Amino acid sequence: MRLLALGIAILLSGQLSAEIFRTYDKNGNPVFSDSASGESESVQTRETMVVPALSPDVIQKKLRPEATAKAADAEPKTYQIGISRPLADETLAHGIGAFAVAFQLEPKLWSDHHFEVLIDGVRLAKDSYSPKLDPAKLDRGQHRLEIKVMDAKGKVVASQGQDFHVQHVSVLNRPPAKSK
């Protein structure tokens, strides 16, 4: 089995280091090929350097190993909350259907902490990272989306809110029915 793998590796390495030839067409444009012709010349190639990428977590640990270890063990005092859907002051049409509310928490949610997603002060979801919001179930006008993070005792540790609007088609302004 090892001999088979070694044989395949040798065959592939021969193909990977194949020589490259350059010729010129009648318009003077270079043409590259892996086979030599009468007027072709060999092209010098360099070995391609490959460096594997490190994940951002690994880089952070290498830059600040003691700070990263302490931060991972310590209960966060506060959170940064970013709401990305719906956008602030976005107008949602009545007929778009339900969609997932999108938000991010930094740092990661501590094990004893919980969060709630509220619409106009009424809980939409608890500990759900993608609660569904259906504009058709809301009255037209301005609404407030709020994300609250609470500790184990129920004390609010962080909160972020933003307004959005729901638009309903008016009965008075409906387009006329198309005649057949």
C-alpha cells in the first residue's frame, strides 16, 4: 500500500514540475504550452510558496495568551449588541412574510446569561438567535426592536434597541383591478 502511494506521489510530482515553453504567435503575443515546438524557449518558473492561514482565534491567543485565558474565564460585565436585521428606521412592507431577526453579541454569551428579543416591549423570543418577525402581524407605523441580555439573577447587563416601520397598503390607495 505504501509503495502504491509512493508511486502515485512520484508520478504526480513529475506532472507538477513539468517544463513550460513560450512561443509567439503571428501578432507577437506570447503563447505558453507544456510541449516544446520548433521555435519555443523554456520558461524559468519559481516554486510557489504556500503558507497556511491561521484562524483569528489562534492569532489572538499567540498575541495575548494570558489576556485571552483570563477573558475566557471571566464573566463579562457588558456586551456589545449589533442588530443587522431589520435595519434602523427600515420600512418593512406588509407582504414580505416572516424573516429572521439578525443580531450579534460580543463577547460570546456567558453560560449563566440569557437574552430576550422584544417588539414594542413584548417578548418575541428568549435565547433564540434567529427569532421570526412577521410584519403582517404588526400594526402599521413605528415599532421598536430591543435585545436585552440578563445575568442569572435577571438583572439587565446590556440592552440595544432600534426603531423600524411597517407599511400596509391602504384600502384607499390600492391599484385598480386588471380587467381580463
